[in-house]
Amino acid sequence: MARRAKTRPALEDILDQARLKVLSDTLGGTTHHIPKRGPAKGALARLPPDILNPMIQHMGGRRVYIPLLHRPNINTRDRLVIMLLEADVSMEDIIAITQLTERKIYAIKAKMKAEALHGCNEAGQGEEK
């Protein structure tokens, strides 16, 4: 007799749309190991219990990708990285908070710097000297 594989629920099966949005805003675009029992550590610890507990119950012991549901989360993430860099938070702490690589953090910093310079150049155009 062949064994049937267990069907694993998707995030959409255990969380409603409002909770999925909170999850995406908090951890979207990253992969996390869901513990079999609490308490959660790292970035997962920031999730409210009404989101974290069903994830532990149905997905405990698995690595789960948290999808980005909308683009504005990236801007929020980038602003968080810049805010932490400007506050002189150590790179190790920024990596732990954002779950990004050091290379990605520096890429965000460079992108923000380029956008700021581009904005300054545009503002200076059209002025008479």
C-alpha cells in the first residue's frame, strides 16, 4: 500500500487577508524557519500571536517563504535600513533585524544615495546662474 504524502497548508489556508498583509509588511520577501513550538526567535518574534500561533501549529518545523504582497513594502524596508544606518546601529544588528545580507544593505544604501543625488540634480535644473 502506497503512503500518501501529507498535504501542507499554504499561508493563504491558515491566515485571512488582513493577517497576510501584516505578515507581508513585516517579513515579506524573506524565508524563515517556523519553530515547532514557541517562543519564536529573531524576526518571527515581531509577529503578533494571532499570526504566529497558527503558523507554528500548521507549519512548525518547516522553512516558509513569506511573499511580498505589494511593492510599497520594499520602500518601507529600504527606509528602515537607512534609518538604522543613520542611527549608527551595527551591521550585525541590522542584518538580524532586517534578515538581509550585508551586500544587500550596502546596495540599498547606494540606491538611496543615488536617488538623493538625482533629486538634487533635478532640483538644480532650470535655475539661472
